[in-house]
Amino acid sequence: MKTATLAVFGAFLAGGSALAQDAAPAGREAAVFAGGCFWCVEEAFDKLPGVLATTSGYTGGTVENPTYQDVSAGSTGHFEAVKVEYDPSKVTFDRLLETFWQNIDPFDAAGQFCDKGDSYKSAVFIENDQERQLAEAGTARISEQFKMPVATQVLQEQAFYPAEDYHQDYHKINPVRYKYYKWGCGRAQRLEEIWGEPAV
């Protein structure tokens, strides 16, 4: 796909913003996205103007305060996910969605890129009907655009548990290891194959 595809998403997903999650302060809202390895999802949102903070963590499971080992073993039902805190006066929920889509493979039902398993599957965790409508409209649009079923789930938000400290800001703290992992996993190559060019 070419740059025009990205423009279509921007126009299609325009309008609306997320309501506050987890009692976010005034002027600060939150959204949660699962897109495979949370290191990479965190990096993608950190680049987006209007994003105030990102936190890697776990959501969607049945166990409180899961560890990375628990989640990776597949015994808790959690997704690796990123909580994105943002200023709604500078970036809207639909823009966050656009960034999310452009940084995942929405057709992979087994995980994301080289990471397979339930914890690496993609999902948008919504808080209200407006967010659900935007997320479901996005899945429908992508499915129509590519003539393929979208595997990304749209789920009601659940408790979010921050991951261990060593997972936070991994792309900044361990840039060489991170770049080696990201390239070796084929993430950048597959994203370019789907979307035509790297996105923010």
C-alpha cells in the first residue's frame, strides 16, 4: 500500500476522543493497546505528539498482578499491552488508533511478527461506546481495504498491571538490543510490506 492508504485511515478515523481511564487527571486521558511485544508498541506511541506517557504492562487476564513469566507461559490470559496517557487537546483517540493500526499486523491471528501465542495477539481495549465504534469502524475499513479478515480484537477495558521495571522504556534504555530484536523479529519489514512506509 502507498501513502494514500495512510491518508484514508486519517480521514476515516477522524472524530471523537477517549474518556478518562483509571481516574486520569483533567487534561489527561488514557487508552490501552495490545500489539505484540510491548517494547515496540511503547516506542511507536512515544513518537506521537500529544502522548504524555506510556507504560508497558498486562491486561485482559484472570490473575491479579501477573509477572512476565506468568504471562509468557500463557497461564493467565493476559495480553502484553501498553497504556497510553495523552493530552486530548493535542491528540485524539482516533489518532491513537491510526498509529496503532500502522504499527501492527492486523491479519495475524497467532500473535505478532516473530512472537506467537495468546499474550502477543493484538487488541484495542475500549472504555465506552464511542471508542468501540471507532475501533470497530477501523477493523471494518481495513478488512475492506485489504479484502482480508482482521484478527485484532476489540475488547472492553480490564485491569491493567504495569510490567516489571526492566521492561519500561526498553527501546531507550537498551537501544542496541532493542533494534537487534526488532529487526530480527521482522517487524519493520512486515509493517512496510502492509502499509507501504514506516508510520508514526
